[in-house]
Amino acid sequence: MTRSVSSGPSRTLPQYGALAAVLLANWLLFPDFFSIRLQDGRLFGSLIDVLNRGAPVALLAIGMTMVIATRGVDLSVGAVMAISGAVAATLTQAGWGLTPVLAASLGAGLLCGLWNGLLVAVLRIQPIIATLILMVAGRGIAQLVTEGQIVTFTSPDLAFIGSGSFLTVPMPVVITAVLLGVTALLVRMTALGLMIEAVGVNRLSSAGAGVNTPVVLIAVYVWCGLCAAVAGLVVAADIRGADANNAGLWLELDAILAVVVGGTSLLGGRFGLLLSVVGALILQAMNTGILLSGFKPEFNLIVKAGVLMIVLLLQSPTLTLFLPRPARPRPVQPPAPSRAKPESPSPSAGA
Amino acid sequence: MTDPTPTASPPLLAIRGLSKAFLGVQALDGVDFTVRHGEIHALLGENGAGKSTLIKTLTGVYQRDAGTVTLEGRAIAPRGVEEAQRLHIGTVYQEVNLLPNLSVAENLFLGRQPMRFGFVDRGAMRRRARAVLLPYGLSLDVTAPLGRFSVATQQIVAIARAVDMSAKVLILDEPTASLDAQEVTVLFKVMRTLRSRGIGIVFVTHFLDQVYALCDRITVLRNGRLVGERRTAELPRIDLVAMMLGRELEAAAHRIAPTMDDAEEDARPPLVRFRGYGKARSVEPFDLDIRPGEVVGLAGLLGSGRTETARLVFGMDRADRGEAAVDGQAVRLRGPRDAIRLGFGFCPEDRKKEGIVGALSVRENIILALQARQGWLRPIPRRRQEEIADRFIRLLDIRTPHAEQPIQLLSGGNQQKALLARWLATEPRLLILDEPTRGIDVGAHAEIIRLIERLCADGMALLVVSSELEEIVAYSRRVVVLRDRRHVAELRGGEVAVDRIVAAIASEPAVAGEPRP
């Protein structure tokens, strides 16, 4: 993850700063915010709650980051959560063991991602439309799996994923950390990260340089589907049941918001996995803060919209013209004539 | 007035002293252009000659800096294509500027629908649409969306719309670029009919055969200046090409028999061998051999099929006929990845769109092809990447503050050198360069030419497309000359000379397609 964002701390500072600011605001509203206690071998406290509740969106954001880095978007992750939860709950209720349940549930997520990837990479459908199909159909599939019921289960094995703990840390947090680590290794220890960024910046040039663009695109959508399936499992395991109508509802938008807050541009290219998770935690910390402060939960949505507005304003080309330029650490350049001649578009209009 | 055929009435359209500059670059410099009633007038010129600028300034897309435009003696100054249309100047672009989702009838009457009681009178619109299209020999379902018809039909609809809106001057900007022979014939018939009705047609094209088949007069621009206006019947092809390329030519030099060296050269087995290789609507089937340590130049006018040939060789476009072989083994080029595996590299003409990955660093751009060939599972260690990048930055003298600079911040010439580095890092056997020196400064220009010669001496095979004939002659052992999407000549050894290339470009087609008017 060291190289996730190319130019050092100045790029990553706003995100960590925002997280710190939100946490600080929570602490001012609720002085006990940072207190953590150990109870029955598991950590409790508001901060732990932020991590725990933020886990599903953080999981989605991990996969979504790479999709967005290829200049795409995956609107179906909420629906895929519903499918994986429905599969897990239904099969558990039917008496399957933990391992086959996990395999079936994650497999469903992989298949969903493969479907999205094929639509985007092979049929070249615009990502927002391609994934809209599964966003709509996915919830229907989940309802078919649960036969329209809210399926509940009692298996402690599966429930452990949602409410258990490992070395005192809640399982959702552990799972998120592991998936973040595995994903980071996968993209940064191989050349996959470079290829994802190259495809996102310029698909034509990348293909011309021999990058297997369809495979890269399919891979990111498959991984995004997998992340969504893990998130769906965590949620279903936590509530010990699957609600095909509401599981993961609107979470795709939170995931996109987390990625954007984390600084990955919707125009594709450079991405930061850790920063997207930080983005998800910022959102969750705001959620928790509003709940703790006693405001109505409805404020949540408005505050969220406000944050999105600020982030997008900071990225807006119109506005950045009026803002002081952020101090970018650019090494001293020789007064070389080499940079002096960017091609102007118009004079070559002769033919 | 410098009208060569003075008549009592003013010419249909007279442009005098038209000038337009962009950011200090003079795109049009005091250009005169005259269109008469009932003529088809070809507006010709190479890249950057100013054809598009002339049309856009004439129709008011750009505001002119100086000059006058008069239509039938009345000074006009439209401020856009729509206003030009109201002033009787209709424009039809290569990419039809109509709305493919709307019906043919709606497109014909967009913005001027027949109204009845405040609503669009659809019945009347359909009837009038059919009536408008009848003279063009088009009887089609006018309620069907325009996008469902061929480009040729769409173009005729666009022409019909312009003419129906009382156009006296019709500007056709490369209308035939994406049409097949059959469609071109239909379009030409329409154009001749309109000419007989007294409409003046400005015809922009890259196809010389079409100019001679159809046009009454020719105006040639070069580097934003008027080179001259001639009657087609009085302008031999060779003079036309000379006007376009801007050189005085003696009669074509004697054919020099290939020297012994050339014969020996030709006996060497080729690295790559193409037979009957081609693609419909892109480039006619061609034969091409390239040997190691040989530079083969592709010369021709803009749109002659040079770039298309280069793209087929690299698999950027997929051929639909013919065979390819490398080292005598038949191969299939289904995409760049196939070509790269065979040891090919390709620097495209449009560096920004198809070459660089702008937001990534110089280092990442340089190692991209090598990394892609190795596959994502075998990442090049960061240290090694830096070594490769630094080596080529030094070797090719790429002017960048450091290897981590985003490549989009470099100048055109340095971007080009970085792209060359990308391929050199893969140690290619065949390097295909499409306009490697376009839009780059003089210093980088010379360096790239020296590099081409050095690579060739090291035994690499190169296929180079360039509009700069002197440049091609300087480094090519053989030059393939293209015209109208066809390989028309291959010059070798002592034959490789600018005037021979020009003569080949200007040579008459073997089979006359269209009868002369």
C-alpha cells in the first residue's frame, strides 16, 4: 500500500485529516467516544462500533475502488450483498455446513461480478448501465432464493462471522482488514495495479501497449463482486437472517461515496485502497456521531450529501480555478524548453 | 477582384483575403476562394493546409480576423452553421451532423416543422419529406430513425435538408471518406444533379481520382495560404500533387535499374511477409515484405491508406483477407497482443489518444509494454523499472525532471521519445512508426531520424509512415507509395527519390472508375 497514491503525504492528508476532524467532533459531542472496554473477550466502545458498523461499506469500497480506477462504476454491489446473504441464510437453514455455505455464497458473488465484467469488457456496455441491470435484477434473484421470505437461521458458526471476535477484535473488522491486505498484495505485488490504472487512464493506449484490457476489466468486476458477497455475508451473519428487500439497500452509493471521499477520481487512474476504507470510516463516524448526538437519523442523509458536495467541489475544475493551488511537491525543474510546447488544439485544424 | 473568369454578374461566393490565427499560429493567411454558380469545386490540401479552418471561418464557427465574404455580391458574416444555412450556405460533414434517433422526416424539418394549430403536423411533414427526397432517388420510410440507414443515405438526407433550406452553396467536407464505391457513385449522381440546378458545391476530399472524376475547378491550399486555383481539365495530376506538396518538379527521373546490392537484398528472407493482406473500407489488399535491418517507408497523401496499412500490420485493425507470415511461419494478428508476442512495436499517429497513458509517469509508460508482455503475475521489480526508465531517458535524451513525472506534462517530442523507449524496452524485431516526427520540435525531429537509422543499422526492421518525403527518402531502402487506399508502387534502392514518389502518387489509376464529366 505504500505506493497506493503516488505522491506521498500531501495527497493523503485531507482524508486522514477529515477522519480525525469527524472523530474529534464526535468526542466533543460525546466525551466517552474514545473509551474502549473489554467485555467477554471482545472490545466494546463507540470507536469499535464505528469500525464494526463501517465494515460492510468498507468491504464494498475495496472492490469499488478498483472498478472506479478503470473508469467504471458498479451499481450492483448492494444487490449482490442481498444475493450472497440470501444464499447463505437459505442454505444454512437447509442444514448445510459452514464451508459449503461460504463457498456457495462467495461463488454467487463471483458469478455476479463475472456477469458485470463480461457486459463491460466484452460487450462494451457503459458500466453504469451494465451494472444497473444486476442492481435491478439482483434483488429479484435474492427474493427468488429466499422465496420472498425473511430467512432466519440459528447456526452459531455462520453468526460468528457477523458478531464473533478474533483476538478481541470483532470479526467484521478482522475480515475487512484481511480483505484489504489481500487485495493490496494482489494489486501491488503484481503488475495488476499498474494495468488497472493504465486501463482507467487510457484504454486505447493500454490496449495498444499490449495490456489485456478485457481481462483486467473482468478481473476488477469479479473482485468487486467477491467483496460485495463478503459484505453480504457479514451483514446476514450479524442479523442472523437475510432480508432480500433491504439487505445492502443503497449501500452501492455509500461505497461510491467512500471511494470518492478517499480521493480516487471517477475519471479513473490512480487509486488508493486504504484511503477508500478511510473514506468509508469517515462516513460511518459521521453516522455514529449523529446517532450519539441525539439528532434525528434523517440528518445523516443531509450531512452525507453535504460531505459529498464538499468533496466534489474540491474536484470541480470550475472551482479549482478560483482556489489557491494546493502545494504540490514538484521538484525544481530546469527551465527546459521541453515543457514549453504543449500542442495547442486549434492550429492543426487544417485537415 | 482576381476572378480569372470575369463575368457580368458577381460570382456565387467570393472569399477575399480571409485570415485567421490561433494563438499566434496563422491558420489562414489572406486566402481567396471563389465558387461559381453550377460548379463543383474541389478544395484540396495536405494536413494543416487550412481547409477545415477555411470552412469553419466561412460558416462562422470561427470568427475571421480579416477578409470579406460575399454571396452574390452581398457581404455576409454568419456567426455559426445555422446562420450560414439561413444565408444559403449549407454544410454537410463527414460525420453526419443530424440526429440518428429521430426519424428521417424529423431530421429533414428539424427546427422548421410544418405546424398546424400550434402542433407539429406530422402528416404534412411526412408528405413533404417524401417529396423532398424524391429527386434524390431515395424512396425510404421517412418515419424510420435516420440512424438505421447507411452513412451514404444519411449524407444524402443531410444534403437534401441543406438544399431544401434554400442552399445556394453546399459544402461537403470529406463526404466520401467512409463510403464504398457503390455509395460514392450514388452520391456523385446527386452532386451532378445539384450542379445542373445551379448550386455551387465545395468538395473537400483526399481522393484524387474523385477530384478528376467530378470537379470543374480545384483550389489548393498549403500551410494556410492559397497556392492556386485551376480548371481541372487544365491541371495534370503531377502538377496538382506538386501544388499540394509544395515543390517544383522536373519530369520524372529515369528509372534506375536496381543495383546488385538491391538484388542481393531482395534475396534475403523477409522477417515479415504479407500477401493479399487488406481490410474492406480501410485498405485494398497489398503485398509487403520487410527484412531485418531494413527501413520500409510508406508514402502517400493524407487518407491514402498509409496509417491503415500500419495498423493492419500491428493488428490494431483486424485484416479480413490475406495472409501474414513471420520468419516464414504463418501467423494471425488478431490484436496488438499477438503482434507484440511476435516482436512488433507500434507508435501510433495520434500520440495522445492511442499512445501515451497521460496521467501515469514516464517510468510506467516506458515499462508498460514490457510488463504487459510478461503478464501481470511477473511484475518487473521497482528497482529494475527505474533502471530501464533511467537508461532510456539518458539514451534518448528524454527531457523530463525525473522518471516519475506524469508523461502528459512532457512536450510532444519527448512524449514520442518515451513511446519509442516503451517499444525499445521490449527489444522488438519490427518497429512500426506512424508519423514519428509530426508535431515535434526541430531538435527532437533530428534525433528521432538519427535513432531510426541507428536502429536499422542494429538489424531491426522498421516500417515508417511519414508525410515528410525528404525524411522518408533519407532513411528508407524501399518506399511503398499509396494512393486512394491502394498500394500503387514500390520504389527501391536508387529509385527512392522525392520526385519518383510524387510521380507515383500522381500516376493515373490503372482502371478508370468514374467517367470524366
